[in-house]
Amino acid sequence: MEQKGVQLDRETFSCSICLDLLKDPVTLPCGHNYCMECIKVHWDGQDRTGVYSCPRCRKKFSPRPLLDKNTMLAALVEELKKTGLQAAPDDHCYAGPEDVACDVCTGRKLKAVKSCLVCLVSYCEKHLQPHYDVTPFKKHKLVNPSKKLQENICSLHDKVMKMFCRTDRQIICYLCSVEEHKDHDTVSAAAERTERQRELEGSRGNVQQKIQDRQKDVKLLQQEVEDINQSAEKTLEGNEKLFTQLMSLLKKRSRDVKQEVRSQQETQVSRVKELQEKLEQEIAELKRKDAELEQLSHTEDHNEFLHNYPSVSALSEPTDSSSIHIRPLTYFQDVTAAVSEVRDKLQQVLDEEWKKISVSVNEVDVLLSHPKTRAGFLRYSQEIKLDPNTANGRMLLSDGNRKVTVMDQNQSYSDHPDRFIGCFQVLSRESLTGRCYFEVEMRGRRVHVAVAYKNINRTESGKESGFGRNNKSWSLNCSNNSLWFNNIETPVSGPPSSRVGVYLDHSAGTLSFYSVSETMTLLHRVQTTFTQPLHVGLGFGFRLGFGLGFVSVGDSAEFCKLK
């Protein structure tokens, strides 16, 4: 045991029952080793049958074997403990119920790190090593651990399935391809995977484009939220000021009424008190006169009585009190009635105007409404560039593929399956989904601004490939203000303009054309369901078969740079 270069792992000297290092090891007749106590307990549970088996190989023994300690193995275990026995794998290295277990490990199995599609076996890191070291194994196909390796075995021929039947759309083995699937369209699974992988990449491209569109929509909606909140706060702030002004006006009118009532109150009270003082003076004068008359009535001298009587009996003119009318608590009732009438009229006005206010508030609908101003449209602006591979040979692209001009000679374009042959047309490189806006500046008589599906015909002339002449495109004919779809013309009204704005809401199925000048005027709006991404199209005239009468050399159209 002096040779320490020998590498032995813990599993070699572990009991497969307790999974710990052997203690008092015993060796069964079949050669497997266990802790003495572990195998005794295990066999005690089998005592009813009289037949005893090895827990690992299941070999049966009868009668029950006598167990003696394997002293050599015990000494070896002890010596290995001292000489650096490899530590047992951590618990997380062992395969659990949800893990793929190594098919080579015995006893407690480790997690598989790879599965081999040639061997159809899963390996832990230790047992996988030959696939890295042995030359023939290096050619095997290793994949992430899989529980479905056996699904790659043909149930009929017990062979690995490496073929694909395109006729029946199923994976098969080589024997299936020459027997059950004879004369079918079969290819290798790798070849079919390569083709489907290309389709997958295309699908991923569409999905990623939709993700970008949705992310753009999310950003726009976030901006909408900010705009809604800002608009609501601004409106509430403005309305608060207006209602404050209204309440201030009502308070002022209240103060005015109060001031007038108080002023009139003072005036009338002053008049009443003035009359009251006059009456009180007359009462005092009358009382004095009554005293003089009483005194004169007791005069005994007749001559003195008659002499003083005329002056004493004379009375002054009394104050007129016939206008005095007592009206308790009713003096200002007309004022109260007038204020009450104002209140009722104000309530009526508020009720009527509130209906208008409520309607205005409820008409706010961001998600269903189109932008109302050019600034609103510009928030959805998208840069558009034309695809040279789609341009008709007589069309020259310039200004970074933003402009197209009709030429009198063919340009030096290479052959391409996407190129329009029968019509003076070109499509954008970008596909459109979500919400977007762009503008086209036109110079010429027969310019068409269109949107089309990518699978529109490219080689034919007339309605097969002409914008608006089929069910794969919608086209605004700017020369006579008409909208074409599926070869049906719909006249549109609106002022002619050299600049056309196009707003697309792909998910809502709306396509709107606008005449753009100092203001934006809606020319036509399409409401439909778009089944594919759209590409912008620019066209001139209809088809080549009728000669140059249908196009004009020098006509051009250009996508505007929008800020």
C-alpha cells in the first residue's frame, strides 16, 4: 500500500445498503461486500421465506450464509482512510427523481452530464471521459442529458432512427425507409433539421420583430400614460382655478348683497329712530300741555281762567304717523327670494353644462383613437428604406435607398427572385407591424403609395402583381385620388398634395392615408384584418406591356425624413 499513485474512489469501498464506508466488512459468496450489521438487518427481513439474496446482484442463497469479517478488506479500508481516499461526491451530484441518472454507475447513481445519441446512453462526468479520450468515441454526438433516448429507437426494427419521412411527417430508421416507407420522400434527419432550422430562424425573426413592435407599443403606451397623467393634472389644475374664480365670484356677490342689505338696514333704522324721537318729543310736549290744562282747571278766578285759556289750550300740529306699518321679519324677504332665484338659475346652468363636461371627459379614449395632430402622428414615425432586390430594372434608388426615380434605361441590377418584372414597383426592406407612420414626397403624374404583403407576385403584370390590383396590397393612386384593393377602385375626396402621410395600426387593422400640407386631411381609411406583416410599396403607372404611356421618365417618390 506504499504506492499512492493508485486512485480509488469512495464508492468502491462503500456499502451499497448504508452508502457509507464499510464497517466490519463481510463478503458474500457472490463476491459483493457489505457492512456486517447492514446485511444482517437486511436478511432478518427475509427470514420468513428461508431464501436470502444479495441486494446488488439478486443471487439467492439457501440456507443463510455464515458471515465472517473480511479482515483483509477491513485493513484495506482503514489504510485507504489514512492515505487520502477520495471524498464522496456531494449530495447534489447524485441523481434525484427529476434528474437524468448515469446509466453506467452502479449503486447510487450520479447525475448524467451528457447523453450520447450514438450509444444511446447517459454518462456522468467520470464515465463520459472515454468520449473525450478514445478516438472512435470522439465522433459520437453528445447532447444535454435526456430521458428520451429510447424514443430514438425504432420500435419495429430496434434501430436508431436517423431518417425523416416527409410524406408521413415522422422520424424513421434506415430499414423503414427501404420497407414501410419505400418510395416516400425521405431525407436524413440532419438534412430535415437544417431546413426546419432555417424556417425556425425565419419564425424567430418574425417573433423578434413582433417583440420589438410590442416593446415599441409598450413604450408608446408608457408615454401615453405620462401624457394622460400630465393632461389630467393640467386639466384639474385649470379647472381648480376656474372653480376657485367661480367661488370667488359667488363670494363677492354674497358680500355685495350683504353690504347692500346692511346699508339699507342702517338707512331704514335711522329713519325709524328719527321718527321715534319726534314722537317721543311730542309725547313730552303733550304731557307738559296736560299739566298746564290741569293747573288751569283749578284756577278760581274766572277772569284769570278766561285770560289764560286761549294760550294754554292751543295745540301744535302733530306728526303724521299714518305711514307706519309693522311687518315683522318680512322687510328683506324679496332679497332672499331674488338670491334664491339666482341659485336656481345657477343650478340649472351647472346641470346643463355638467352634461357637456361629462361627455367631454368620457370621450377621452387613447387606445381606440387616432392621433389628432401631425405631432401625434410623428410619435409613431418610422424610417423606411427601399429594398434594391425588389426594384424594377428601370427604377433608380438613391439617397440611401429612400428615393426612387423612373429611368429610360435598365439599371445594372443582378437577377433576384424578389424583383418586380412586370410592374414599375419597389418594396421597402422593413416590414411593418404595430403602429407606424411615414410620409412620401412625390414628383410626377402616376405615383402610387401602397402597402403589400411580402408574397405578392413579382413576375407577372397587371392585377397579379400591380399594387391594389389583388388581395395582397392596398394602393393610393395619387394621380386621380382613388384607393385600390383587389382590383376595386374607391374614389377618395380631399385636396391634392405632393406629400402623402400613411398611418398603420396593424393590430387594429386600420390603414389611413392623409394629404399633408399645413394641415392633415384624411383621404381614406381602410378597416380590415391584416394577416401578415406589411411592406411599403412605391409604384409608377400600371404595367410595362402597354409601353411608356403608362409611366413618365423622371417621376420620383421619396420617403421624408421626419423629426
